[in-house]
Amino acid sequence: MKVVVTGAAGFLGSQLADALLKSNSPLLITQLVLVDAIRPAQRSDPRVSVLALDLRIPGAAERLIDADCNVFFHLAAVVSGQSESDFDLGLSVNFDATRALLEAARRTVPSLIFVFASTCGVFGGELPDVINDKTATMPQTSYGTAKAMCELLINDYSRRKFLDGRFVRLPTVSIRAGRPNTAMTSYASGILREPLNGEQAVCPVREDQKIWISSPGTVVHNIIHAATISADVLGDWRGINLPGFAVSVEEQLRALEEVSGPKAVALVRFKRDEKICHMVESLPIKFDNSRALKLGFHVDTNFVDVLREYIQEEQNKKSGSI
Ligand SMILES: NC(=O)c1ccc[n+]([C@@H]2O[C@H](COP(=O)([O-])OP(=O)(O)OC[C@H]3O[C@@H](n4cnc5c(N)ncnc54)[C@H](O)[C@@H]3O)[C@@H](O)[C@H]2O)c1
């Protein structure tokens, strides 16, 4: 099968590409096209081709979607902080480019399984105590608004059989390797990653502020799983809140101390940032995972294990074993 991944030079897109190429991937890949505005890293696997392409360019969608395409993972996006500071850029990448892809699929290959990386940031405002897949969305950011609009379109395109869409709402993914990004929730990784590297970190929110998270490995597994679910099982609502769990800053720092000692925790200082606090406080922290778990999605067990897994993977990278 031919699979395309957009955002393939990004944090999750590159891990998704690697996972798809593994022998235990549930998708039997014969061709994998990796696309991003920044050229994705070439793999030694002959099934892979890489393409540097800005999805905002007219005709970009048509270049990516042809009649041979079976599955399309759309992860390219401008994340929350940047979408908030540059409204036009956010809307053109997160909404207009997605719409162009949906249209190209409609015209070329209506059987296409289209998996869209959405976000729990579609929720906000006054919320029920527990969120489920059908809770109404009231995003508090331009990023969440663009994602929510794409979700509705994917639902409607699927209802009309223009394509076979699914959107997965990702929790905040933590711990994110590499450098900080422009997501407003970036601190959730920074307060662990930087101290583990012996660097100072600033926490912009209160110690008791909780956040709904999932580890990168679990999220990547779940994004792939979304492509394998039958459309009949999904029914007329193509959205799934990916399972996660709530963890406070305090609990994250306790896990850091357990795994790395008090010196690491001492590298974190608190400096409140009103804008980030406001956005993070608007995010829900209690979801009903039951539909997703019934559909076979995975959930992490606890934060200490997530932290240990991150440390192990970083060590593997340094020793060159992955
Ligand atoms: N990481 C998280 O915590 C999280 C949480 C919720 C949702 N998501 C969603 O998951 C997806 C992947 O997130 P990530 O953390 O890997 O983000 P990322 O920023 O690491 O990757 C996004 C990629 O999209 C590419 N891109 C941006 N504009 C583009 C354009 N015009 N044309 C082509 N490529 C373009 C970027 O170059 C980047 O490599 C995104 O859709 C994001 O909204 C992520």
C-alpha cells in the first residue's frame, strides 16, 4: 500500500515514519512518501521517498494525492503559540492546506483513508466534568479553531463518501525530545527534558496545574491504529479523543526526582506567564477514555514509566542503537 505522511520532518511525523517502516507495522507499506516544508531525513529503506513541499503552494495537494494512494496521515501544522501570534499563517497551513488535501482526495481517490492529527485544544470554555468524543468544541485559540473546522469537514467529507476520514485528538505529547517548540504547552516537556540535560528550565504555570498527556510512543501507535479501524465501527462521528492521563507539574517533578534526583528538580524555577496560564487553564484534564480503549487504542500506565522510557530512548540515540 502507498502511504503519505505530511509533517514528516516534525517531532511526531518523523517517529510515525519510522514506526510505519518497522516489520511489525499493521500497514503493509510498499511506498512511503514523506513530505514537509523542511526536507524530511532520507531513510535507507527503498520504499521511502522524501519531498520538501510547502502545502500552501497551489497544486501541492494534487502533487501528493494520486489514484494509488491508500492512506494519508496529515500531521503538518503550525502549532499553538505560532498560530496565535500569526493568525494568517496558522489559518493558511492548518485550515486552507487541509481543505485543499481533502478536495484533492475527493477528486482523485475517494477510498483514501485520511488520518488527521487534531488536538484536545479544540475544547475550551465551559466544559462538563468529563469530556467524551462528542462533547461540543469551543476552542480558545486560533490553532484549536482551525483544527475544529477541519474536523467538521472531515466528518462531512466522510459522510458524503468523498473520502474515508478520521481525526484523532492528541493529548499534549510529553516528553518531547529535542529543543523547545512554539506550542504553548511546550513547558510540559521542558521542565523535565532540560533538567535531564543539566540545563535550567522555567515553568510558566502553577505547581498544581494539571495537563492531559500521552507519551510520543503511545501517540504514534495510536495514530497508526486510527488508520486500521473500519469506517463502519466509527460510524457517523469520525473523531476520537486519544487516551491520555492527567498529571500536575508537582507530580511531574516528583517523578523527575525519583528518576534523576533532587539536583535535577532544583534546575526548575517558576515564573508565571499569564498568556500560557490562560491557555493551559482552558484545556480539559478529564476525559472518558472508554470508547478509544474499546476501539483498541493504547494508554500509558503512569508518568514515571513515561519518563524512564524517554531517558532510555535518549540513551539509545546517543549509543546509536536507534
Ligand atoms: N506534539 C503535541 O503535543 C501535539 C498535541 C496535539 C496535536 N498535535 C498535532 O500533531 C501534529 C504533529 O505535531 P508535532 O508536535 O510533530 O509538530 P512539529 O511542529 O514538530 O511538526 C509539524 C511539521 O509540520 C511542518 N509544516 C508546517 N507548515 C507546513 C507547510 N506549510 N507545509 C508543509 N509542512 C509544514 C513543519 O515543518 C513541521 O516539521 C500537528 O498537526 C499538531 O497540531 C501535536
